[in-house]
Amino acid sequence: MNNIIELFYKLKRFFFGKYLEKKFLMIGNSHILNMRNNYKNIKNINDLDYKIYSQFGEDGIIDYLVKSLEITSLKFVEIGVGDYSECNTRFLYETVQPKGLIVDCIDDFKKKVSKNISLWKGDLKILKKKINSENINQILNKEGFSSEVDIFSLDIDGVDYWILEKLPQNFSKIVIVEYNSVFGPDLEVTVPNINDFDRSSYHHSNLCFGASLKAMISLLEKKGFIFLGSTRSKVNAFFILKSEINKINLDIPKTNDLTFFTNSNIKESRNIDGQLSYLSGKNKLNEISECELVNLNDNKLKKIKKIYNLN
């Protein structure tokens, strides 16, 4: 009897879940189509925030940029996608059938992705690999994504800065990168370039990962990109090639004060037992004060408490 009940609930989740997902996509697509009528009048990137498959509203911003840049035959790379149920390029895959490469290192990666999408819909390469600064260019070359990329999205909760540093000039028209708001608005800092970096292992709180927004902006400016802003959640930053900037109508934010973009209210910290501890404000930085970061102004590895002069 228990097996029959379990089978019933599995079938219910499968069929009902698929129905809800189709409805969800229809509603999201309808919103996007309606928003496109007003794209020329939108000045603030956060007025474009809208979540369909993305984590924090990136879908709406991405659609605006793709349409504004008049990208028709779309080619993307997204590194750090999980099972592809919640990520930055899923909506594009479902609606415009692009050519794409998605990369992650989770177990049964392709199997998990194939449960969420129809693989026949687009030319999607699914690669299970741990990306680092030493293999990024080799992988992009091997898979055919070293040039003419329209969207490059990176979110691996780790050595993101060091991976971006290895990429060539103008490697994509649009770049989306995760940054760590905990590191604040003023300093250019990043976690060290550790092989097989793991966010939870580096500190149990999960708060010490990635790089500061200022570090990301400085690096990508050198590679030919302009900072456009972030999602309202202050998690993912958007950049566009300087050569494409005249195609958009958004107000370009000043980067001398990044307080607005790093004042995040997300409370995802964990205690030593792995349970949510909901730290906020300066308590986040205090929690990881003994962790080490690279201060990119002098490229020296220092404890956070020394870099930020914490008591």
C-alpha cells in the first residue's frame, strides 16, 4: 500500500508540476512582452527586475539587454547553474532556442538538467566540470565558446574573480557576475585563488566567498566593460561592452560610491551546525573576521579584521 501511495504522489508532482511550470512560463512571457513596449523609456535597471527562472529578477534585465543590443542569434555561457531550474539563461533557452554552454560540478548533472528542460529545444552543451582560473580558457576553446559570446554569466560562490581575470578582453557583449555584498562598497578584495575552493569549508557561515563589487568593476573595466548596476537583491552585477553602450537608454551609475549596490538585506548566514543564523549588517563581517582575503591594492593575503580594522 505504501508503494502505491508513494507512486501516486510522484505522479501527482510530475503532472501537476509540469502544468504549473507551463502556466508560470506563459505568465512570465506575457509580462516580458508587455515590458518591451516601454523599454525605450526605462532609465533605472531595477525597473526591469523580473523573475521567471532566474534567482533574483535577472530575467527581466537580460531580456532588456538582449533586445536593446538587437541580438538575434544568441550564444551564451553560464557557469554555476545547479540543475538548471533556477538560473540566468533558462528563460532564454525556453523562448529563443539559443546556442549555449552550461557548466556545473554537481552529481548527475546532465540527468538533473534533462528533467527540467527539453533538450531538443536548443543547442545546449551540458558540461560537468569544476571551473577554475587554470582551466577556464581551455574549456571555452574546446567547447567552441571562446569568441562571439553574447552573454557570459558566472556564479560559483568562490574564486569567481580569478576566473574572470584569466578571460581575454571583450570576451562577451553582456556579463553577469555574482559579487559579495558583505565585503562592502569601498575595498577591492577577493578570496584567495584556492584550488577546489568550497564556500562552506572556507567558513561555516557561508559568508566568505567571491569578491567585492569594487573589485569586479575594476577588473571588468580593464577588460572593456561598463557597470550597469545590479539586481535589487544586490547579488548579481551587470556589465556591457563599452562598444555597445550607445544601444541602451539606462542611466549609468557612478562607481565612486557603491553603497547602494552593497547594502543587501539578504540573511543567509549559517551557524556551526549548518542552520540559518540570520546575521545582518556588520555582524556578517564580524562573523568572518578571522578569514583571509587578498587585498587587491597590494595583492597581500590578510585577515578580514586587519583589512577592515575590526576590533
